[in-house]
Amino acid sequence: MKIKVKLYTILEKYAKGKVLENNTIILQKDTTIQGLSHYLNIPDNIGIVFLVNDSLQDKEYRLHERDGVKIFSFIGGG
Amino acid sequence: MDSLYGYFGKQLRVSLDSKEILKENIDASILRKYLGGVGYAARVLYDEIPKGINPLLPENKLMFITSPLTTNRIPGGGSIMLCFKSPLTNTWGESRCGGDFGPNLKSAGYDALIIEGKSDHPVFLVIDDDHVFIRSAKHLIGKKITEKIKIIRDELKDPKISVSCIGPAGEKLVKIANVMFEGRAAGRGGVGAVMGSKNLIGVAVKGSHQTPIAQPEKLTETIKTCLKILRENDFATNLKKHGTTGDMAANDAAGDWPTKNWHSNSWGKAEQLYYRFFNKHLVKNHGCYTGCPIACGRISEVREGRFKTPVHEGSEYESLSAFTAFVFNENIEAAIQATYLCNEFGIDTISAGAIIAFTMECYENGILKKEEVGGIDLSWGNPDALPELVQMISLREGIGDMLAEGVKIASEKLGRGSGKYAIHGKGLEAPAHDPRSGKVLGITYGTANRGMCHIHPLEGMAYDSGKMDWGLMKYGVPDPNTIDRWDEKGKGKIVKILQDALILPDILNTCKFFIYCGIYIDHLAELLSAVTGWNIDGQELLKIGERVINLQRLFNMREGFRRDDDLLPERMKKKPAFGFYKNEGRCAIKDFEGMLDEYYKARGWDVKTGIPTKEKLLELELEE
């Protein structure tokens, strides 16, 4: 299935070589957010939040065709 | 006496009423116990500021303090701490600013500068090594920051001398007035009003001395190690590219973006706002002090339109959040301009945004009418209201005169049920982080010694939601990846250690972001040991951190603060009214008192009153 993925700020580097032009990515059907995170090699030990179609979702959420995923690392603001 | 390294062992004491300038020796044993920065200042001001004084009268004192690490060479070393009794909160007051001022004060040969009394006319102080003098500042009154700095530099015929000054707001004793150090601010707590109350309009400093170093080769090696860590650190790379402002979208998604005067902890607008800023208005990044290897500062510009600004430094996370999310404003250009105006008039952007949000909510609920607010439409999100109110607060015009007192006093003066819209802790307006994203922040908000502060000493949510351990697991902090951000039990004990550690950059005058980028307290201990020749490790640093937190707490206790003042506003504890987390019951804070009980026990403070026990004070060598 094809979904859109956008990685922000400190996570931008994980898109390299994995996320295609137009922020798309091809995944197996029924991939969860956890599966996506592992595919992108995002470490498990940093604070991450996922929005799918601009709604908050947890790692067990199963992705669907044409979903739009935004992945943020939240740290602080200063 | 043994040689003192890392210090000159001297401080300047300037009495503005008599114009007497003293160069005093500092007791080395005090430096060993308190090191510098907010630590040394806590000792001095606890001993010298009488209980119960009005912070805007001459009895208050204002300190500018350095530390052994205050030098551009040391990663994060370019900063100055200002300490005082706060006119906004009547608590312990401290405010930090990055830049070359601190290193220049140090290289002038002074570890600290103490300002006392009040001049009979406006003055500015010049420190040029041993040559210290006072000049009239009558010609500076009413001028904004950029113009003041230029005039001072032209008068001294030195375009590079470090200058700090207050703006018109400090002159008018606005209680959220800041002290500007060129483009950056010692923002919080009303320090600009303290300076204004003394008729001290500015301080200019330069120096030529080198701080004596005990182990120069060890220092060089340790600095190299730190720089390597920074080069390889993703957070440092991110800060350079996106600044703190880049966290807006992440914090919004994380429920860490207080919105519409705390009705919610998220909005869903931060991404578009941030990227409009990044793509259209960011000019370049900027290091606040010469040689900063991170350089997270933002140089911004709004080139055209009604919110036009010149190229200027500003637009940090807190400032833009205060003028967008706090006030429900979707016009980023208005937010950028409001920040710029705050810097020019000399007021704290966080408090200004919070005060405007309070005013908008009063207006929405009919507590304030249009004719009472100068005819301004204070509907939520009206961008045109921002520059108007920033000016009115800064110059105490119309309703601005009441708002200039801060939300706590403004709501007390206004009455009409406005108290529930005043979101503050001990009088300090709440910043742009939300404990509904991670409850460690709830405890740190409630207990921070300068009032509701996110960064002095600790951005608590960075631990339980950001999963940062700051190298503290070896000192007893649990792995944050084993902690649920919304748990309440167990957080009090963790906060005690985190605060003891994260106050250390404020004691050592180093930029706190360097700890975020992997320069942990063990590295600070190595740097400090190399500079001073003292054999200090992380454990001792934590003890000093604990000592200083307790001494600052004693300052507040002496002023009458108790457990009842360690609170969170009710709205901050509730489930958000809208946004990503409106259906997430776990983010509400259910048992703040239970968290506080646990924290006090971990601290060794009386659970009923919040006062440090005699046993704890003896342990910390803080006998009364």
C-alpha cells in the first residue's frame, strides 16, 4: 500500500533512502505504525508522536492505503 | 592563601546613591560551596536582602554573576545570570542571557557585579578592566533598545563593547520588563523593572584579562571531547537548522502547546505556522555568543505588510508560541512583529503573550468592554491587537497600566471573576509547555523557585515525554523509556534528582541546551575541575545543586511562601477542551497534591508546609 510520510526536524534524516518523492512510501498491507517506525530505523528510545490524517494514533494502529502519517520527536522548546 | 583558579576572587559593588564603586575580595570558601551563577548569588542575596522589602525600592539588589566556566572557549560558556528579588512574584528572581556580556565581565577581572541603592538621576555604568565609571543616561530615557545600544557605543567610541540595557518598559517599572543584551533577553521576573527602579539604564563592559586556569592541557582535552560530542549529536544539528522554534509542530502534536489561554494543550496549527516562518521569514541562524558551536538563535524579518519588521534577532519557540497559540492567532507575521516589539520596548515575550491571552478571555466573557481597552477589538486571534497591547503594556498606557503589573495583580485589581483566567505560578505567567504532555512538568511548574518556569531549572516534559535522561541514570533517575508520561506516582522522586542536576548550568552559567546535546554533568565536572584544580565529580555537583535549590527555597520561605503556593491553576489540570488530546483522559492531572507529597518527602521537606527540615539544612551545610 502507498502512504504519505513526513518526518520532522530531528527525524528528517530517517527519510533518506526510504521515503520517495512527494513524501510517499510503499508498505505491506496492514503494516502498523510500529512497523513503519522500524522500517525507517527510528530508534525506540526517543520520545515520538504519530499523527495519522492529523489524528493522534498509537504504535499499534494499522495503516491504510493513502493514509498521511506525520512523525515528530518531542523534546523541548527552551 | 592557596591560588584561586577559574576566578579572579573579586566582585564590583556599585552603590548608585553614593556613586561609590568598591572592588571587593570574595571569600574562596563560599565559591567552593556555591561555585557561581545562581548558586553564589543565592548565598549573597539571601544574606544581604532583608526580608519583606519592596523589590522596586532601593533596598533590593541586582547581581550580574559569572562562573569559572564563563568564557567563549568553553562550549556553552557565553552567558550571564542576573539575580534579584522579583517585583513580579516577590520570590527569588533569576534570569539568564546568552551572549558575550558574561565573558566580557569576567575578562574585566570580576566574578560578579552587585548593584545597590538608587541613583538620583538616570545613569549607565561602564566597566573597562580596572576603569569603572558612571555616566548620565538622561539622554537615553524613552528610547528603544536598538537606539540606546547605538548611542552608548557611539558615546564610548567602541562599537564592540558589550551592552545591556532596559527599554522604556523598564524605565516605567513595568513588572514584566526585561534586560536586553543586544538582541537577546534576560526575560523573566521583571528584572528590567528592578534595574529601572535603580535609575540604572544600562551597563557596558569589556575586559582584557585571562582567567587563571589550573590545568590548561586537561581543559583543552576536555573541550575537544565536548566539541566532538556536539558535532555528532542530532539535537545540536537540529537546533542549528531549526532553532527552538522548530519544536512548535512537535510540541503541538505532543500536547505540549498551551493554546487559547490553556483551554487546550494542542491546536493543530503549529506545523503551518512554523513552516511559514521557516520558509518566508527566517534569515539565518545565529550564535548568541561568539564561537557558539550550536548557534540556535534566529535572525528573522518580515519584509512587507502591516507587520513589517527590520532584520532582527528573535522568534524563538516561547516567543512565537506566546503570540500564536496563547492568543489563538494564526498570523505568524503578527507574532514575529510582536516579539520584535517586545525586544525593542524591553518586555518579556512569554509574560506579554500570557497577559494578552488573559485580556482576550476577559473581553470574550464581557469582563472587559471595548471602551475599557482603548477601543481595540480583543477577539481571540485578532493579530492587530498584538502590537497595540505590547505598546500599551510597555508604556503603561490605558489598560496597559494595570496589565503591566502581571496577570496575578491585574486580575486582583480587575476582579469581576477574572481570577480564573489568570494562569500563573507565584505570579509568574506560565510558559509554552504543558504538563498535560508529561506530568514531571507539573511538579516542576509548581515548585520552581522563580515561579512557574519551564527552564529554571528544568523542562520536565523533556524527561517523561521527550525521553531525555541527560546522563542521569547513573545518579538514580529511572530510564525514561520505562516511564509513562501520564503516570503521576513515582514522579516526585525523579523530579528531585532532575532539578538538582539541571540547575547546574544556571550555577555554572552554561547554556542548558548543551546538556540536551550530550554535555552532561560529568563533563561539566571535568571542565570545572580542569579550570579550578578542584577535584569535583558529578555527585558533588548534584549536592551543590541541591544546596542551591534549598537556599533559594529558604529565600522564598522567608518571604512567606508555603506549600499552598506550590500549585497548578485548575485549568492546567483539566482535560483539554479541544485539539488532539480532547478525548485523552489520561493527560488530565488528577492528584497534584499526591505528587507534591512525594516530591517533598524526596526533598526532605516538611510535607505540610513545604519548608526544608533542620536535618536537611544541616546535611547541606545551610544552617540558619
